[in-house]
Amino acid sequence: MDSYRGVRTALIVGAGLAGLTAAIALARREWQVEIAEVRPSKATSGWGLCLTGPALRALDELGLAEACLAEGYGVSVITHVDVEGEPAGEVRLPRLIGAQRPAMVGIARPVLHRILHAEAERCGVAVRHGMTVTAVDQEGELVRVQLSDGTDRQVALVAGADGIRSPARSLLGLETSLDYHGQMVWRALVPRPLWATGIHQFAGKADTVGLVPISGSQAYVFLTESGVARSVLPDAELAPRLQQLLEDFPGRVAEIRPLVSVSESVVRRPVRTSFLEGAWNRGNGVVIGDAAHAPAPQMASGAALAIEDGLVLAQELGRHASVGAGLEAFAVRRMPRCRTLVETSVAIADLEQAQRHHEAHRLVDACHWLMAEPA
């Protein structure tokens, strides 16, 4: 393969939101892009997510927002409910892609993955499933990459987009800590109640519950369980345990609780964060998405940061004469924004556990408007 001054070549590790978005944005700028994804084809984890305003803005620039709006569920308001089951205020989210379009979209992860994957392939991106990177070595203006199938690549760019526990980050010699915050997050796919036309969040005496519509017929329930050690429960115990945790909530949560019993699956994950201090690149290798910055889920904006990363990476590489300079400019542009979101998400998690819900609501509102600023 040729160098950066000739045919621009990139290998991306991970076909998640950051990896696919970066691949699309680079391919549209005439890069030859290959993705190595360790999971099998069509394997996605989790039921649903929120595409907040910044995510929709980035997707709109790529011409993909309409597909997400069509297949997801648009919302513009978060309704907060107090521990007594009474309304405790609303957060009206900034509409970043037009006053007549929703501020946010709830969408099923497999649906969003399908939209991004199809566009990547349409742009000529080669997605290799069941494969990952085992070694990375800088060789002049190129990077030599060894893949798990025994083959090698010489490319101008390697981007690690393989999540919070990123093996690519370690191969590049970039290390960070993973911090656990005393919370476990539960999610379950349920039928959408007719009243769920926006996001509802219910404060509890110990935990927090929310409901996010992701289509006309479906929503996902999330419960943030506070003050618990990290642990793993058998799959058979998940739905009954989640129903038990929901018993402590009054009002509309009582309508949600029986829906969990018919859920196709319930997942439970630790609330962990990370932020990579110092350089995000080593030579022509860089980390993006959760591999560089993983917020707690309280701001529902991890997807937004990942999608923005992919677009901004391609923009900065297009503005600079060398890959290294482009990667350094990318990190300078992204670090303050990503640090703010990670730190704010941790602060919200702390306020939740201290039962200071009104303060948490104000912080959520303020951070959404801060994130509305250009990426």
C-alpha cells in the first residue's frame, strides 16, 4: 500500500459507533479503509441508546440523521419524577438539526448498527469480522499492523475504536485507568407504554429508573442501582431481580414492572468511566470513542462523543499535511469537550447516590446545553 502522500490507507480496530463513523467519514474523503472487528457479523451488545443533539448533528452532516429519525423515536423532553411519584420538572433539550426535528432520538442498537454498517459498505469500506490486531509498529510514515489471521497490513493510519477495555490502546502503548463508581446499570427491552412519548426518569430512595422510547412499539427500561459492589448474576436471575428493584418505585413505574417479565433480555453492567490523559496518539496510531474517553451513562452522550470523534478525526486529517499533525490536532480539539462530559457524568452519578436529585437534574440540563456548542 502507498504512503499518506499517495493512496491514503486506514485500518480501524472495532466496528462500533466510533469505528463505523470514522470509516464512513474517511472513505468519503477518498481514504481506503478497512475495519477489523473481533465479533462475528451482526453481533451487537445492548438494546437501545440515545442519539442526543450532538450525535444527530454529526449524523446529519453525514446524511444519516433522517434514517435514524425514521427508524428510531424522536423526543425533545426529559420528564423528572420525584421519590413520591410526582412531577419534578422537565429538561427541554436543544434542537440542533432544526426546530421542526426532534432534539434526540431513542434507537435500537442493532438498527443504528445496520444503518452505519450499510453506509460504510456503500462507501467501499471493507469490514472484516472475527479478526483483530495483534501487533502495531511504526515504520517511517507508515504503520505495520499484524492481524489475528496472520496477515500484515501497511497503512498510513491505525485507529483504535475498540471500547473502554481497548486492546488497541495497549498495543499503542497508551494506558489509562478504568474507574468503577459504585453503580450497576440494568436495561430491559419492553413494549412502549402509550404515555411514553419522551424520556421519563424516576428518582428513588436508593436507585434511579428511566424509560426511553426507541420506536413506536418499543422502549427500554434502565435502572441505576447505587451503592453496590461489582458482581455478575446468572442470566436466569436478572429479570426477577430487576422486577424486585422496581417494587420500591410508586406511580408509573408500577406499570413498567410487569413489562420486564416479558422482556426478551435483561442486561446488567457496571458504571465505569475512563479518560486518557496525555497523548491520544502514538505516531500514526490513535484511539477514539470509549477507548479514549468513556463517560458514565447519566448524560446519555457516550454515543454522541463516539460519533463526533469519527467525523472530527476525518476533518482534522483532511486539514493537515501529515497524519501525525492531524492526529495531534484531533486530540487538542476533542480533549476539553470529552473531559467535561466524563467529569460531569461522574458528578451526576455522585449526586444520584447522595439523593441530591434536583441538583443532578440541573446539571443534566446545563450539560446538554453545553454539549450543544460546536464539536
